[in-house]
Amino acid sequence: MYCLRCSMRAMDLSRIDLNLLPPLIALLDERQITRAAERAGLSQPAMSRAFQRLRRTLGDDLLVRSPAGYRLTPRAERIREQLAVVVPGLTDLFNGDLFEPATLRRSIQVGGSDYGISVLGIPLARRVIDAAPRATVCFRPWHGGSFEQLAHGELDLVFYGAQLPASLCGTPLFAERFVCLVADTHPLAGRESVDLEEYLTYRHLVVDIVDGLQPAVDEILGARGMPRKVGTIMPFHMLAPHALTGTDLVLTFPERLVGRYADLSGIAMVAGPSEIGTMVYRMAWHPRMDGDPVHRWLRDTVIAVARELQ
């Protein structure tokens, strides 16, 4: 495990003057005192003094004369290569609130069900790759360990339609209404709505969000001591409507998906019980990422996408 305190002791930071960094960069790039002084905003005598201090601190001549002028020593060449890696990181460290999406070079990991990825994920991916063309957006299927993946840094965000653990940060994005889908031969077909008592008499086709349940529906019913009778469990929203034909099953389905995935030929839609109400769809993240500028930009982008769904 990396130990920052041990590394700092070994480095002896007390002998390092970070004010020498700009003159060092200028000298290694320009390879000439006068031009380096102009670039670093120093007088020529000040640059000469800085050059001598750098030689003593680094234990190397850095620049040596040659027939073509000054050239870098082998050590100076290595330092120049190292600075090309280190300096951008230092810039991020001391300007942490400044972030340009176009500079982002990493994979953004988002967890969610096929509902969340369809409704939010597709427009989110378009926005991210437009603003950050060097980034990659990777969607991971929701499962029972998704919240742990947030804690371990394996996911950046999770989309979820029920209560979040108290250990996570979250914000509501929009409300989703549920409707009931049934085969057109079902007793409910042709009805405008179904009340809770009758709703519970039928067997149900459940989309497995976690542990064979749809938490946004089953947590509400479980709190009332009124579980559903389950006939079939399917892993994806997009497949579920096609499993209704020829059955007496009731599918409780997000209304925004009806026009996307449900081929309504042979399927009827009925308003569900008022007790089920609406699902508040949320975005969740780990508290350690709350102040991270890249993560703030990502969350703001998700919120902008969600506003367009209202």
C-alpha cells in the first residue's frame, strides 16, 4: 500500500523549493538562459541564480555547451520527460475546481437497469461524448452489489428507483408513473383502471431489479403486508411485455417505456392502483466523490438530461 507520509519523509520536502519549477521547465524547453528568463518572467540575473540552485539541488549540470549551443544532459532529458507527466497532475492538484471536459481521458462507469439506461443512459452518452470526445461511457447492469461497487470506486454513478442506503449521496431526477400491461384476452383488458384489491388477486410478471423484486413496487406493497403473487420473473424490461400474450399475468411497467419496448399488438394498458403511485428515480454516488470536479460535471450533465424528460 502506498504511504504518503513515508514517501514525503524519504523525499525530504523541506529541501525542495517549488518556486524553482517554472525556471526548470523553461530552461529544459528553451535550453538558453535569456529565452528561459523571458518565458519564466524573470530577469536574466535571477534566472542565472535559479539555474545554479537547480544544478546544486539536482546534482547535475543540466545544460552543457556543444558546437550547436547548449544541450541537455542525460539526467536533464529524463527530468524533462518526467515533468511532462508530473506537471499536468500538479496543475489539477492546485486548480482542482477547474475542469475542461475536452481534457477528460477516462472511462465513466454507470450502473442501472435497462430502464435507466434506456431512458437516461442513451441521451447521457451522447452528451458526454460530445463534450468529452476522449472519454468512454460504460453502462453496467444493475445488480445487488452495485452500491458496493460505488463504495469501491468501480462505479461512478448508479441509477435507482427506490430508497438509497444512508451511506450514499443521492438526488431525485424525475418521477415515473407505473401502468399495468396485460394480454388483450385478460379480464382487465378494456378497463380504464384496476384497484389494489383486484390487482392483488392476479398473478404478476415481475421485472427482476434486485432479488426477484421491483423495489419501487414491492417495497410499498410489502410495507402494507400485501405481497404480489408472482407467476414469472424476467431480467429485463424490454423482454417482459412480449411474455404476456396468452397469459393471465399483470406486468407493472414504467409508462415512459411503453412506447419504446412494448409492441402493443395483443397487449392492453390499464391504469394501476393509486397506492403504487409513482417511482422517484434517483442518481446515487459515494460521498468521497461529492467535491470532485469531474464527478460534479458528470452529475450536472445527468441532471440536465433528466430535466429534458420532465
